[in-house]
Amino acid sequence: MGERKVFLVFILLLVPDPLFAQVDNPQCPKLCDCVDSHGEMTVTCGGEGLSQIPTDIPTSTIWLVLKYNNLAKIGSHDFKGLKQLKGIDLSHNKIKKISRGALRHLVHLDNIDLSDNALQTLSEETFAAPLAAAKQDGRRFFVFLANNPWRCDCHLKWLAEKYANDTIVYSERLVSCDSPANLNGSYVSDVPLSDFKCDPEVTFVESEQGNDATTPKTDPRVKTGSLKPLSKGATITTICVVAFAVLAVLFIMVRIGREYTTGRQDTGSEIETRPMILTDTREVYM
Ligand SMILES: *[C@@H]1O[C@H](CO)[C@@H](O)[C@H](O)[C@H]1NC(C)=O
Ligand SMILES: *[C@@H]1O[C@H](CO)[C@@H](O)[C@H](O)[C@H]1NC(C)=O
């Protein structure tokens, strides 16, 4: 018995440190490694072939490393709740699409690495909220964009404008166009701003899916055509109403004038003279 008590006390003396450490550290997602160094939690879920960002990443996470996975898109809720994030490494994935709202609540974000992915385009709006917050706090904000198959059209013009303006927010090195074909291999920063254009016909065809080449031509015409006769008809009716009102006023004035003169001439009662006027005017009108 005595030996056991001593043993228990010995265990209790040894155990507290790791026990408390576990209480302090929120649980780490299954395929991730969580390291808390000096109060800064780094969560690394790298090289595990993840196709989705784990949903149970601790909210205290400051650095999130997701490089070398199979992530294909970043949704608007993927970083929900991770408001403390300062850095996200998404490099070496297969990301094609990033939701415009994905980073909107990350007001402490300083840098995000999107290099070596499958991005063809990206909205400037994606970085608006964290960039504004960083500016306000006087922090630097940086986005890595290298080695993506960028499509250098009107939707990516904003990036070239940033480069032209010497904005040090978006990495320039190895950021090159993959398409259109005539710009393949050119660095985005070397392409003249006027070359970032979209073919208007292409977008038009996209919006008229499955229609013949002739239908898109007739469609807008039908729409505008149906609108114009309507407005013409409306003006015609207003003209008619006004003309009718003018005629009616003239009619009444004539009637009153006659009533006045006949009333004077006949000196009879008004009830007797009225039918006379009505027949008179009817004759005139006919
Ligand atoms: C470049 O920066 C100036 C000053 O900040 C700004 O007025 C201008 O609109 C910017 N140009 C582009 C193309 O972003
Ligand atoms: C651009 O050129 C590279 C080789 O330089 C090629 O692998 C790639 O398929 C080209 N992209 C397009 C869209 O033609």
C-alpha cells in the first residue's frame, strides 16, 4: 500500500506539465501538426494529399501551412473562424479558383503564398479587406503569385497596373502569362496594359449558351423592338388624351357660351333650354 502511494505521488509530480500543455493546446486536426511557439500557433497540414482544408483547425492558429496538397479551390468559408491568421501557405496545390470572400475577415493577414498552383485569374477584390486592414495598421502585406498559368486578359489587368505603379504587394518574379497564345511565356509585368483585353464576342456567346449564331442577333432587337413601340404607343395615347381634353374644354366652353346666349335670348328656365343646346351641339359635332 505504502509503495503504491509513493508511486502515485511520483506519477502526479511528473504528469502535470504535459497535462496542462494539452489543456492549453486546442486539439490538432487529424492530418496536421500543431506547434505553439511563444504563443504563436503554427498548424501544418502539408504533403498529406488533402483535397479539402480541415474544418477543425484551432481558431488561435496564426500560421497555416497547407503546401503540397491537392487543394483545387478555396471557398468563402474555408478560413471562417480563423481570424488570428497572419500567414497562409497554399503553395504547390492545384488551386484554380479562390472565392472573392475567402479572406474577407482575415484582418491580421500579412502574407499569403499562392505560388505553384493552377490559377488563371484572380480578382483584386480577394485581397481588399486584409490589405485595407494592413494599411490601416501600417503593416506590410504580400501575396506570392509565381508559377501559375495566368490568363492575361482584361480580368487580370489590375495586376499589371499594380506592377506599373510599383506597388509592393504582389510578387512579380515568375508571374507570367500562359494564355492567350500570343502572350504565352511573357512576364505579366512586361506586357503592355493595352494587351490585357477581353474579346467581347466571346463573352456574348457564353451568355447565349446553346443558341445559333443568328439568335443572339435577333434577341436584343426583339427586346428593344418591343420596348420602342410601347413607348411610342404611350406617347400616342398621351397626345390623344391631351387632344381629347382640349376638345372637351372647347366643347364645354361652346356649350356654356350658347347656354349663356340662349338663356339671354329666351329668358326661359334653364331646364327648358338645355335639351336645345344638346341637340344643337350634336348636330355641330356630327
Ligand atoms: C497609381 O497610383 C496613383 C497614386 O497612388 C493613383 O492615383 C493611380 O490611380 C494609380 N494607377 C493605377 C493604374 O493604379
Ligand atoms: C504555353 O507554353 C508552354 C511552353 O512554353 C506550354 O507548355 C503551354 O501549354 C502553353 N500554354 C498555352 C495555353 O498554350
